[in-house]
Amino acid sequence: MLRKVLVFVVWFAVLAAVNKFLIEPVWGELVFTAISTGVMVYILGRLDRGAEH
């Protein structure tokens, strides 16, 4: 049981460090990339459905 708690605490620390040093500085870029990718997938899906008919 203690080993599971220890693994959880270590994993939480790793994720917190990744968030602090890697994700936070580029948060806006990640959001922009996700939104633009979603829009591109939607547009390509619409174009593909139009080509089938």
C-alpha cells in the first residue's frame, strides 16, 4: 500500500514539474494548435463528404 502511495506522489511531482516548466510557458500555443487542428479536421471532413456525392 505504501508503495502505491509513493508511486502516486512521485508521479504527481513529475507531472507538476512538467506543467511548470514545459506546458505553462507554451499554453497559448498548445491551445491554438488544438483549435486549428480541430478546425482543419472539420473542414477536411466536410470536403471529403462532398466528394462522395
